[in-house]
Amino acid sequence: MPTPRFDLIGIVVADMARSLAFYRRLGLDLPAAADDEPHVEVTLPGGIRLAWDAVSTVQSFDPDFEPRPGNTISLAFLLDSPTEVDATYTRLVDAGYTGHRAPWDAFWGQRYAVVHDPDGHGVDLFAPL
């Protein structure tokens, strides 16, 4: 059975520039040009990535998404192949966890799926196509 590797913390933001300004004050090196981007990410010491997505970016692949407390931060797990994304998603849903988005080939070049943990937090599963 493949072991997903924790890879990314995703934050959905209403105002990219305002959010990035906050994280710059915490010491993250984020270029000023990123303020106008729909998706921004940085690799933290230790290799974990931190990413910010505008609400419109998330709605481009999840049209029903509406930001509310508890659903704007997700954890993402990297798998070795698209087949492992499908198998892991199926294994979790078959175990009774809630599937939010069945696996699909995302326009950014990854096989992607989203399940919810028992408290409703988004957990993304992905692999390069």
C-alpha cells in the first residue's frame, strides 16, 4: 500500500496581497509580484510547501466552494502516481470518509482528489500526471 507524503498546507484567501503581507511580516520571503497572482507557494525549511489560493482559483475547479470558517485551510498529500491517487481516494471513501471531489486530471498537470477528514477539513491527494 502506498504511503502518501505530507507535502503542502493550502490557504484560501479573500485578498492575496493582504494575506501575503501578513506572512512577510512573519519572515517568509515572498516577492511583491506575487500579490497579484491567483496561486502562490513557497517551500519552507524542511521541505513542506505553503500555498495561497484566491477564492476564484478554488472555484475554478470546485464551483460550489464558498469560504467559511473551517474550510479555508487544507492539507495536501503527494502520492507517487495518478493510480495511487485513485486507490487512496477509494480506500478512504470505502472506509466511510466523505469524498468531496473524486479523482480528476487537473488543468495544472496533476491527478487530484479531495476527501474530508472526520472534522470536515479538506485533505487533498495528488500526483504528477
